[in-house]
Amino acid sequence: MSILITSASWLFLVLGGVFCIVGAIGLVRMPDFYTRMHAASVIETLGAGLILLGLMLQAGLTLVTVKLLMVGLLILFVSPTATHALARAAMVRGLKPLLAPEEKIPSKP
């Protein structure tokens, strides 16, 4: 059973690392603010979530697992809120998406 848990935790750690690398490449390669913000949210939700899950499996049923779960819940609630606030602030300031058609972008309120 220990080998199964260790294998699963390493699988989650490696997959989380792969998502973080792909998201970091997306941050560099994407053309505008909104698509870069999307790549950053993929890093934070999938990458960090999988890494935290792998670390929870490594820690077992301890206080460390509870702390990692609290960090995961914090990321789960704060990340979408911060992403929405950034996108809204950019839209209010007049930053238009590079790939969107002009008629679908709302004007400043």
C-alpha cells in the first residue's frame, strides 16, 4: 500500500510540475494581458492544486496535511476573485483584448 501511495503522490507532483511549466510558457508566449492572465490561472489552480495533493499524500494523516488543505482552500477561493478583479480593472481602464472583435467589447461605464 505504501508503494501505491508513494507512486500516486509522485504522479501528482510531476503532473503539477508539468502544468506549472506549461503555464509559465503560456505566460511568456501569449499575446495580450487577458490570455496571459488565463495562463497564470491555470498555473495556480491546476499546477498548485496537484502539487498540494501530492504533498498531502506524502505527509499522510498529520497536521501538515491539514495545513496543506487550508492553503489549497485559500488558493481555491482567492485565485478566481483576484483574477476577476484584475480583468475588471483592466477592462475599466480601457485595455482591450487583442483577439476580440471590436463590437463585442463594452465601453467604459
